[in-house]
Amino acid sequence: MAKNAKPGAEAVASTSNFIRSHIDADLATSKYASRTWGGKPGPARAHAGGPPDAAKIRTRFPPEPNGYLHLGHAKSICLNFGLAQHYGGACHLRFDDTNPEKEEQEYVDSIRDAVHWLGFDWGPHGYFASDYFDFMYEAAEHLIGAGYAYVDEQSAEEMRRNRGTLTEPGRPGPWRERPAAESLARFREMRAGQHADGSMVLRAKIDIASPNINLRDPVIYRIRRATHHRTGDAWCIYPLYTYAHPIEDALERITHSICTLEFEDQRPFYDWLLGKLADGGLLARPLPQQIEFARLNLSYVVLSKRKLIQLVSEKHVDSWDDPRMPTLAGARRRGYTPEGFRRFAERIGVSKADSWIDYSVLEDCMREHLNETAERRIAVLDPLKLIIDNYPEGQQEDCFAPNHPQKPELGKRAVPLTPELWIEREDFSDNPPKGYFRLFPGNSVRLRYGYVVKCTGYDKDAQGNVAAVHCEYLPDTKSGTPGAESVKVKGNIHWLSAHAAVLAEVRLYDRLFSAAHPGAGDRDFLLDLNPDSRKTVIARVESGLREAAPGTCFQFERHGYFVADLGDFRAEAPVFNRAVTLRDSWIK
Ligand code: ATP
Ligand code: MG
């Protein structure tokens, strides 16, 4: 897809992509026909339990539990779980917890919640990389014995120097040709805690002069005295991600290991490692294959975990689930929907070419889904009194508003009309510009679902601000009665009874960043924060909204889509968040 592309709705059904073509081809040749759970015994079954199943393909979503999931992860989740659903396969949720310092149970829980919320389920296939630490260790000893790995005691600085650069080949260090028995002894000492952190590492022995820097004897184990969130202090050596990940895939009998493009140069190592372990009889063939796709880049958003952590820890936002955060927890609180995300993933598709997606594409997907599903309600966000001078004092009557204009089956609800109403301040003007069709002295408008009223004047307060507007109603013009069409007016405004409406806090959220590419170049991304990303108003809303269940979305007519806040909403003090406006207000 082209840079900044904004695909139209016609792109929705484009279900085919290069990954599906790849899988179709593998299924046609029965490449993975033998890779079911009922297959050969061996480590693959011993390490990744679970019931036998006949999944045709197996994918995985492998987050590191070191932060909350963000909008980019949603793309990966929809892709991996979506493929499994489409092909009658299985998708595993695997926590890649090989980096003990930064990982926490809080993140594990939030990730599970987010995947479920998006509408996906891993069934019995929930795993942790740390479940395979024993096997990974065993595999490393095997590699040492077979001459494919060695313990290197160079300092980090020496190792960096000898590794070469993109233009210069690497040079072998002094430990590269040491006997296997010696490496094995050292490695066992490393595991037993006899050496200091950073004093030595285990490296794969591949090709120190390779043009691919990732094959220049990559480090596969390091000493790190850190307490792991699951294995505690059982280990003081930890495998590196690039070593651990292919093994996790193979043990779980993943068929298609789908990852983002920056791992493309790692694929030769992925294949080398699994090939060596299969040759040694530690893993069963056929082996999983890595397929890369372009990650999601979204304008007006940052998706780097480091930056997201900074936004929270430096309190630029309230929390991980602040509705302005590009996390899935934030999106949920904002009123974004799982269906909207799945629609988005489908619409942007997957490709091999890096591109930027405009934030409006995501908003359009949310807007479309909310338009189809959200019930309509009335809210006055900036209230101004409207007094119907010829409406009898003390009288009240019901007007009927449809809950969804395209879904008559959702019925109508009664909205009471009384002599004093609330209207939006911007629906009145004492000095109307050309083309203004709403209330101004002498002009008539329809009170939506009610009567036509004619503006007769207004009151000002001591500061000269408009304090109340006066009007007279035309009794024969009530919506739904034969006289409704007798008077034609151009303006149609929403309103609430001042007597019946209730107060609500409404949080008007906007984009967190005002620049399309926050922090572009060397700029501090925090300088691009949008100072108006949240505006809180005290609004008047229909009294029935007090009974809204937190998390329920509504369209507030003429304003946009709003959700009853999951954290702060109370019946006696309702709080609503704006998910998205009715139209894109960012189109330049
Ligand atoms: P890091 O590895 O720097 O901690 P990460 O964003 O890659 O950050 P992971 O937890 O490793 O986080 O990601 C889990 C999965 O989500 C990976 O398979 C990764 O490829 C995928 N993923 C991450 N960011 C994006 C993105 N922007 N678009 C699509 N997929 C993504
Ligand atoms: Mg990653």
C-alpha cells in the first residue's frame, strides 16, 4: 500500500495476501501434514503439552511481557489468529519471557485480557518461553558437543571490535577454536553460578566473516543474575531471544512463524539453528518457517514500548489505559471496538513493504462499526437555556426519539419536553454569519423530534454574554403528526428538558500528538504532544444514561460516539469519553 494511503471501503474484502498464498502452497504440497500433536514422540511433545489436535497450520502471537499491547500488536494478533481461524488451524499465545529484568505478571495479565477483548482465544495453547529453559539448555550443550557453539571469554568491548562492521568482516577471537570439552565445562560453570555476570557468553559458531552480521557467531546465552517472574532464581544464565524464539516455535510445532520485517536478516540463523538441532535428533522435521511482513506504522501515534513507558512513568497521560494511549487497554476505554480493529486489520492488509497508515483509517473503521451498532442518545455539551414562552408552565409531554435510525427494531424512547430546555450554545447566534440556519432572532428551527420554534429574543448577563434564548413554538408542527410538514425550516437542533436532564462529565479526547510523525528526525517526541488532547466539559444528558453499563457506546446525536467510562462511571456521577467524532475533523 502506498505511503499515507487511505484505502476506501471497497478494499474491505481483500482477504488474499502473500502470506495466504504461501500457506495455500504449503497445504497443496502437504508440507506440514505430519505435524499434528499425535505425531512422533520426542521433545516436541514433551515440552509443549496440550491435547492432540489436527490443526492444519499453527501460528503464534509471541509478545514479550514487558509492556501493554498497542495498536501495532492488534495487527499481528488479527493476522495470526485470523489465519488460524481461516485455515482450521491453531494460534498459540506464547509469552516470550527470556529477558527477566523487564518482565512482570501485570503485563502477562494485561496481554491476555487484550487478546480476549479483541475476540480471540488460544484455547489450550497458552505457553511461556521459560517453560522450555531446560530444553534450550540441553540444546546448547548439544551444539557445543557438535562443534557448533563455544564459550567466549572476551570482554564485550573486544567482542564488538572483532565482530567487524557492515563493510568489514569479523575476526575470530582467541576462544573460537577452544576444544568442545573446555567450552562444555565453562558452560556448566556458567550455569552453576561460578562466573560473574558479563564475564563470558556462549556463542554459536557459524561464520565470523559472513556478510550477514547476524551469522557472525551470535551470542546465544549470557550470565544474568536476575529473578525471573516465573522461574525465580532457578537460572543465572538466560538464552537470547534470537536463540530462544526458533526453538519455541519448533517445540510447539508452529508451521508459519510470522514476524515483522526487521527479523528478515535473522532468518538464516533461524534456519541454521533449527537445522542443526534437527540433524542432532533434538527436533522433529518438518521445521517451522519464518515469514516476515511490514509492521504497522500509524501517523499521529508512537508505538515504541520505550516511549509508551515514558508517557506513563512521566505522567504525560494518567495510566496505561488512559483513553489517549495507543494501547489496546486505552483504546478499549476510549470506546474503540474489537470489531473496528478487525475491520482495520482487514482493510490495511499485510504486505512486505513498509508504509504509513493514516490515523483516520483506524478512526473510520471505528466510526463505521459504531454507526452500525451504537444506540443514539442526546447530550448537550455546552448548555444554553432555551425558554418556550408560549408553552404552558408546568406542562410536560413526551417526544419520541428512535434508538437507531437504521434499526427500527431497537424501538424509540420518550424524551420529555418542558417549557425550559437546554440547547447547545453554538446553536444560537445573536449575529448570525451568512448561511447560518440555526437559532437567531426572527428565525425558526425544528427542535428535533419536537416542534418548530421561532426565536423571539434573548437575555444577556451582566458580562454581556447570552444567558438565555426565548422562542415560541408552533403547536401544530410536532414531529410525527400530520402538521409536521406544514412549516419548512432549514435548521434542526437537539435539546433536552432542563427539568429532566442530568449532569454528566464528558471527556472530549483528541489525538495525543499533533504531529503526523511525532519525534521525526532527532526531535523529542514529547514536544509533539497535543496540548488539547483532552478537554473535560460538564454536559447535560438524558436521564436514562445514568443506567448505562460502563463500556457501552452511544452516538450522541450531532456530536460523535461516546462510551460510558470503564473506570470512573457512576450512576450518580456519569462519565463519558468521546471515542471518535462523527466526521474526520483533521482533514486539512
Ligand atoms: P520489543 O520487542 O521492542 O519489546 P515489540 O513491539 O516487538 O517490542 P513484542 O512483544 O516483541 O513487542 O511483540 C509481539 C509481536 O507483535 C511480535 O511478533 C511483533 O512482530 C508484533 N508487533 C510488534 N509491533 C508491531 C507493529 N507495529 N505492527 C505489527 N506487528 C507488531
Ligand atoms: Mg519484539
